[in-house]
Amino acid sequence: MAVVKHFISKSRKRAEIDEFMQKKLEKAGYGGVNISETPLGTHVVIYAMRPGLVIGRSGETIRELAKVLEEKFKVSNPQISVSEIEVPELNPYIVATRIASALQRGVHFRRAGFWALNQVMEAGALGVEIIISGKLRTERARYEKFRSGYLPKCGDPALKYMRKAEVHVQLKPGIYGVKVRIMPPDAQFPDKIQIVETPPAEEKLEEAVEKALVEEAEEESTEEEEAK
């Protein structure tokens, strides 16, 4: 039971750090955090659209984040590095945040959902699913799902490659939830079939004839040299 409590507390701490970073680095285009423990301390990688805002002037912001992680979240010797997000449309945090900000501006939830769906698919994603939940049209909460492409929900590809994020936004009717799942273009599936194009029979015949003529000419040249 102690082992179970250890993993639960570890996952809870990661979720709390992720929520803190999301609020703190909203203007920097926060796109997630990766935490890994090393013998020298804890390596924290922050993904953001604007790394300069995360680092701050002369590294002031990043030192402040390291101090908060060490004092508030009890992270041992945090070593923070920042990675820039090359394609924001393939990052679920960025997509969910954009949908949430659109809902805050008064954009209809269906328009925001379909707009984000098209943006992600045009960026090259294999599949995407967006779920917007809350008091969308009536006093009773419901959810609307937007889905496109190939998006397996279980199995090794779903666990290994799927990127997902959830963002909450406070509106007049209440709190809205935005869930985004994205299957990146570099995902590999065990049932994927690759079709190898073979040249037509006529091209094969021409290649064989050319090869035979070349071999015959080489043999004639060697026989003439031997005769001399």
C-alpha cells in the first residue's frame, strides 16, 4: 500500500506543478512540462511558444520558478530548461488554450471547435478529438465532441504517441472544460500497411533487353581483344 501511495502522491505533485505552470506561463504560450528525476537532481523541461518570456531578463523568471518548485512543491535541486514549440497546432495545451480564450471572447463553441479541428488537421496530425463540456446551450450541462482523422483510444499507439490536455475556463454560465487529444504525424501503427509500387511489365522487359545487349557487347569486345 505504501508503494501505491508513493505513485499517487508523485502523480498528484506532477499535476499540481502542471497547473501552476499553466497559470504562471500563460502569456509565454505554455505547452506542457516534462519532469524526470536524475542522480544530480530533478530535470524539468518546459515547452513554450515564447521561451524568452519563460527565461526572463538575465534568467530572472527561470530562477524564480526553480525557487518555487524547490520550496512549494519540494522538488529536489530542480534544473530547468526551456524548449520551443515548433508547431503549436500539434500541441494539445496550445490548442485547448486557444479554444478557451475564444470562448471567453464570446465565440460560439461549435465555431471554436471546428476552427481548432481544421487547424490541427492542416498541420499534419493523423487524428484529433476535441470535447467542450459545460452549460453550452441550456441550464443542464452537456458536452459536444469534434473528431476527425484516425485516433485509437486504446492499445500501445494510444499510450505511446497520443498527446492530450485539459483546460478549464470560467464563463458566466459556469466552468467550461476543454479536452484535446492529438495523434501526431510521426506515430507508428502496427496495422499500417505500406504499398511498394513496382514498375510495369513493359519497363521490366525493356530493362532486361538493355541489360542483355550490354552484356553481349561486352562479351564481343573481350573476344576481339583475345583474338588480337
